[in-house]
Amino acid sequence: MRLEHWWFTVPLRFRSLFRRGRVESELDEELRFHLERKTEEGIAEGLSPEDARLRALRAMGGLEQKKEEARDTWHVRWLTDFVADVRYAARSLRRTPGLTAFVILTIALGIGMTATPLSMLDALVFRPYPVPRAGEVVTLVSTSRDNAFDSFSYREYLDIRDQVKSYDGVVAHTQLKTVGFSPQAREIPRIRGALLVSGNFFRALEVEPRVGRGFRDDEDRALGRDAVVVLGPGFWKSEFASDPSVVGRTIRLNGRDFTVIGVAPESFTGLSIFDRPDFYVPLAMAGSFTTNPEKRFFEDRDDRELMVRARLRRGVSFSEARHELTALAKNFERDHSGTNRDRGATVHTMLEMRTQATDHNWKFAVIFTTLAFVVLLVACTNAAGLLLARSRARTREIAVRLAIGAGRFRLIRLLLTESLVLAVLGGLGGIAVGYAGISAMQKFSIPAEIPVRIPFHMDARVLSASLALSVLSALFCGLAPALQSTHVDLVNGLKAADVDEPGRRRLWGRNALVVAQVAMSLMLLAAAFLMYRGFQHSLREGLDFAADAKDHVLLARFDPRLAQYDAERTRRFYEQLVQRVREKLEVKNAALTQNPPLGLEGYDLITFVPEGFEMPRDRDVFASQMDTVDEGYFETMGVPILRGRGFRASDDAGATRVAIVNEHFAKHYWPEREAVGKRIRLGGRADAPVEIVGIAQTIKSDDGPRGSEDFVYLPVAQHPVARLVLLVRSTGDPLQLLEPVRQVVRSLDPNMPMLKTMSYAELYRYAVVTGPGVAVKLVGTLGAVALLLAVAGLYGLVAYNVSRRTREIGIRMAIGARPRDVLRLVMKKGLTLVAIGTIFGLAMGFGVERLMNSMIFDAGGVDLLVYLVVVPLMVLATMLAAYVPARRASKIAPTLALRYE
Amino acid sequence: MSKPADLVQGTLDLLLLKLLALQPLHGWAISLRLRSLSGDVLQVSEGSLYPALHKLEQEGWIRAEWKQTENNRRAKFYSLTRLGRRQLESETESWQRLSSAISAVVQLSEA
């Protein structure tokens, strides 16, 4: 019944909406027909045609009114009114093209500035996992004192999977692993990214493969038996041209043949933000992908490489799940005290996982977004101020409308429609600005081995957020002027063109707007400068080596496991590689490291106990970042050894175990005494000690904005690693060494792939120049835009005041005021506002500084220099903004001014 | 205007539906028919008639069609839809309930 009802009525409504003209004329004709019949009736009764017509008209009570009544029954009144309002708004906005363009531009800038940070924030924090019912997917983490977001080992995962009851499916996956891929045997492998996943991965996440199938449970049971692979959609497209017959084919991964059984769907981009796996391989095949030869992935309970995700069962609360896992972690601690001591476990939502305290990216996104909102606020304030001035000029028009019977509400609606039109146009412009910003972000290249995906898009989510923001800003900009201007005194409004009484009350709103603008843009400028100074500060120390290395060092990564080397062959390969490269003419030095300073991979952590150090009661071990290097490392990289010695070739597997620590480390644990000769026990109290033989200068090791940290170097001969970076220091341009190095590698083994090769300058640029540069530029742009808007706002206010007071100024000058007096009169007001705004802005600036220091930079206190630069800049710019119109006022000729109006 | 013509609230819809159930009519014919069928007792002003017709049309109970009248003039003829027929039935029923209830009360003899 209901549906049927709509079936009839909806088309009718649409008809009356879209075919107004037609409907109107039909109504006309219908009523005319009636009138004619009625007139004929009168004639038949013997009246004259004229009288008959009059009587008929009277009886019908006026055609127009009838029509209006009929029209009201169409229920589309509000919509047609709206359309009329929009038309009217467009017309009246066209009458003031300059102001309209300025307001639209202002809003476009405001909205556009928010789009880029919003897209970052969305990608880094809010965008749900690309799986059905993503809200149910939680992450299980192991917790220790040094790492609140640790992974689980394979054994632990199996126990969790089999024992917990809160979930519909518990899956595990590794981090993205670099693998050597070749479409056929015999081809030199290329580097791709693979994810090892548990057999239930696709099923539990409810990801339906696009082609073929996902893994079966039994394919993840027998270790090393089922060499099957699911391709990532992007890889399938680029490598196999989206050929569905790829299922069943074999490809080679790390030297082993894998059968393709399926392709993941386009929509499934993986659970991590930055990388997109090219392959998914069952965990049971981990033997072919292991990275740490000292650990046995399937047995060691402390080889923690697995991210564990689970789908919360319906009806199970989050805290129940958390309790269950905590209890299980207690059992682990009891049953495996060796590996699980002081180790707990907990469950985190996606949001908690993405907003880890140690991660900087999301914090930048939060700060950017907050600052961008401030810019939007400044823009809106500006637009509101302009609209307010405009509505003031329209007082008479509004008064006339009110006088002839327009409802106040109706008028407010009309005025709000105007600001809505402005905001929507501004919003569209803003989307264009934002789009440009986001594409600029996407050009930003990261020198990683596997291409890193910059996940910032102008997608539907960002678009709708931008549009919603424009509508909100329309309300914000339009409401105050609308309320105020419909509140006019009718009599005065009709009499005078400008009803402003000289009282202060009416201008209070505009003044507050300018104060707010000055304050906010001062804060933004301070934030931009603080960001710059923060990076500068964090880059000031520990980068001497890099300034030199960037022009001389070449990097090339190797992983001999890709060519099926065992540990012994790997050792020999590296030995010969370094030796032969050193023999080349242009080579000054060559060395090996696991990860060069400022590299992107992040360092491993080691736990240790320093000898002769009073351990705090509540902890058994300390943790520090570490790198494995060879004897040439410090010289090649240009990192000076301050005391003691560097590594020697004699520090091999048979010799005393040694380590080198950085100065920060030495001062940290032995502040009073000499650290050289002290011993630390790696692992824990019970493990074998290593002797500290040298202290290296503290260098900046990663690209984060934090200051210096503890660091331990271990000799690669005593701690063999398969994946290493060859560092080559040249006498000239390092890239010229690329070919000679390649020749050496080819002469050693033609099948050995060289992974990422680049000059050290590339890493340096990313970590020191472009990375911080992007952040500074973003905030700087925000600050500059805000300053521009504030200057425009202030200029507008002063100019408006001058134009309103032209007659007054004329009188003052006629009775003897000098131009200087007028200048002072006009500027005093503007400068008072600037002064008040500056005070508020300073307070807000201090607030932002504390926020940034606590979130990103390890710094405290107030950076005075920032304010010494920013405040005068602000004051100067705003003074200029006030001066220009004030000067014009002082040039007013009294005779002209008195005739004004 | 004319006292007797005042219709009980809500009955105009019912009357219009009933008239149109008999045959499709245009507005003028409806007003004539209403007058003659009720022996000049019921009279509907144009000011009520057309809005009522448009409302019925919006509700989907009647549909309008431009047709030629008997003396070759174009006029808008209204006819009942299926939905309108159902509405007529239910309104007739409730009218009968109401009117019999009222007459039962009115005809109570005073003791």
C-alpha cells in the first residue's frame, strides 16, 4: 500500500518541481475553463456578458489567489523557494564581483589547505582496513618493557590461535619481506615484497580472491611442503597483464618454485598503510624467507616476527578479549620463563595500533590538520567579516524587504543561501587546491627498496569531508551577518543609507574577528617556524659524517640468500666482494653494514646488561639500537672513533667478542668512568659478555626528528647477517663506481642480484632535506596563507571604517585637523586590534610549542628566536595593511568628503 | 456565503471521489453535478474545489487528463485511480459508521 502510494505521488511531485511552467499553464487553463462556463451560466440567466463575467470572477474570488492555493498543495514550496533563493543569491553576488571573488578565493584557500592534511590523517589514522566489517578486526600484541607493540613468535601464535575463544579466526602475518622473484628459473631475480600469512588469512578477513582461490588450512600445516602463492592485484596487473590463466603457473621466489593459486582482489590493499604486498605465501613456507639465520622461526619462542590479527566474535566485548589474552600471557610467562619473562599481551583496536606513541607520521598529520583547521577558521572569519560589511551596506534593501512583509526567518534563509552559494563555490575551488596539494605529496619519493606507496588520496572520504566543511563554514560565515542584518530598526533603515549608530557595540563583532585573525595567524607562523627550528635542531648534531659521505659514498644492498647461498658461502661472498672492490682504482675504502645511518629500514634492538651497573629494581635488561658492521665501516662512513679502537679483521668468530658503542651510550651507563674495557652481556644476565673496545662519535642514525640515542655496533664476523649493504667510498662521484662494482659482482657470481643501489646523497636528501622540508613547507604554507588572510582582513576592516567615516573625516579636516592627525586617528584602531591579537597569538604560540615539543621534538622551553622573528613580521605586515587605507583617508579633500553621499 | 453549502469537514473528498467513481468529469461539471445531485443543498465554492482536486491528485487517488468536452472545448477531466477506489471504499465505510452513529444519537427520543 505505502509503496504503491509513492509510485503514484513521486512522479507527480517531480512533475510539479521540474515542469513548473507546464503545470502552471495547465492550472491557468483549467481555471479559465471554469470561469468561462460560469460566465456562460450567467449569460444564460439573462445577465449581460459583462455582468456575468464580473459575477463569475467575484464568485471565484480572484484567479491568482486560487492558483496560489492550488500551488500550496504541491508540497514543493520549500524547494522552489530554495531554487529561487539560489537564483537571487547568484544575482546579488554578481553585483559585487570583487567581493564575491575574494570571499570564494578565501574559502577555497581555507578548504584547500585542509584537504591535504585531512587526506594524510585519514590514511594514517582513520581509513578502515579494506575488509568487510573492518571494525571487528583487532590486533593482538605482545608487550614488554621496551616495546609495547611487539609481535608474537610462531609458537606463541599457534598457542593463541588454539586457546583463545573471543574471536572468529585469528590470523598472523609477517612484515613485508623482500624476496627475489623471477618468472622463470635461470633469470636474475628481482626484488619484490612478500607477506607470509597464516592459512586462514583470507578466509578470516573475508577477502574473496579475485581469481583462483585463497589458501586452504592444510596448505599451512606441513612445514615447507606447499609452495603456493597468492598474487597481489597490482603485481598481477604489472607483471602478468591481469591474465587470469596465471593460476596454476609456477614462479620462482627466493630460488624455489611456487604455484600460483589465486589473485587477491583490487580492493584488498593489505592491512598496513604504506606497503602493498606483491605475494602472499603461507607461513609454513617461512623456511624460504627467513631473515635471521640465528633464529629458528618455527621453534624459537622469542623469534617474534608475527603480527596477529583477529576478528572479534559477535557478543564478545573488547575488554573480555583483552582479559582473556592477558591471562594467556600470564600462562606463557609461567610456562616459558626463559623467553617470556616480564612479557604481557594485550588487544588493540585499529585506531590504537595506528596512533602509537613512537610513530611520528600520524602526529605530524594531527598537527597539520589542527593547524589547517585554524587556517580555515581564519579564512571563515575573513569571509564572515566581509559578508558582515556587505550586509551592512544592504541595510536599506533588507529594511524594505522586511517592511513589505518578508518574514525574518525567510530573510535569514535567503542570506544563508547566499553564503551557501559562496561556500559551495569556495569548496569546489578548495577541492582543486587540495587536489594540487595531494598530488604534490604523491610526487615525494622515498628511497626504499620496495616502492613505498604514498597512501594519500583525494578520495570520496576526503571529498565529502571537504564539502561538509564548506557547508559548515557557510553557516559559520553567514549566520552572524544574517542574524544581525535582519535585526534592523525599520524606520531608520528606510530613512538612511547607513544606519550605523556610532556606538561601539555594533563593531564589536568585526573587531573580535580581526583580533582572532591576527592571533591565529601569529600562532600559525610561530608553528611553521618552530617546525623548521625543531628539524634544524634535530639535524644539527651528528650529521658531520653525512655532509661528507653524501658526495662520496655509494650504497648497494645484497642478499645472497636470493641466490641460495648458505651461511658459509655468504661469508665468503662478502669477504671477496669487499676485497675486490677495494682493489679498484677510484675506491678509497669499502665496508659492510646492515643498515646505513639515516636508512629507512630501522635498526634492530638488542637487549643487554652492562657490567658493574646497578640495574634498577624493576628491570632485568636494557635495550638499545644496534648495527652489524665490518672493520672498514667507521672509516668509510666517516664516523670517528673517539677513544679505544675500531673493529679489526682479527675480531672474527674465534676471537674475543667485542663491541663498539657510541658516546651517548658510554655517557649514559658510565657517566664518570671510561667505558672502554667495560663489558656488556648481550641478551641477558646469563649470556656471554662482549667487551667494549671503542667509543664512536654519536651520529644521527635514523630519519626521525628525535635527538641522539644509545647505539651499539657489533662486528659482522662475530654476528653473521645475510642481508648487508656494501658501502663504497670513492675519490670522485660515487655513481661512477656503480659499473666497476657491478663488474666485481658479476665476476663473483653472475646470478647475484644487486638490490637497491644509490649514492648516499639520496638517503641524505630524503632524511635531511626533503623529509623535513615537506613538513616545514606544509606548515609554512599554512602560516603564509593565514598571514595573507589576516592582512587582507585587517585591510578590509580599516578600509571599510574609512569609507564609513569619510564625512566625519572631512569635517575634522575642514575644522583644522592635519593629515597626520587623521592618519593617527584611523590607524590607532587597527593597531590596537593588532596588539590585542598579538598577545592572544603569543599565548597560543606557546601552547603549540609545548604540544609540538611533547609530541615530536625532544625539546623543552621556549624558543625565543622564533617569536623575535615572527612577532615583528606580523606587526609589520598588519601595520602596512592598516596604513594603506589610513593614508588614503588622510588624503581626503574636505570639500569632496562633505559632499559624499 | 451560503450556509447550507458548508460541508462537514472532510466530506468533500468523499463526495468528489464518489462523483468521479461514477464517471470522469472536469471541474466545472463536478460543481454542477454536486449541486444537482444534492438538490441544491450541497454547494462547493471554486476556492475549495480546485485545491481539493489537486490534493486528491497529489495523493494519487485521482488522475487528470486533458480531453475534449461534448462541445469541443479542451478541459481537464479527472477520473478515479485504483488507489482512489480503495480510498473511496474505506471513506464510505467510515462515513456510514459516523453518520449512523450520529443519527442514532440525534434520534434518541427525549424522555
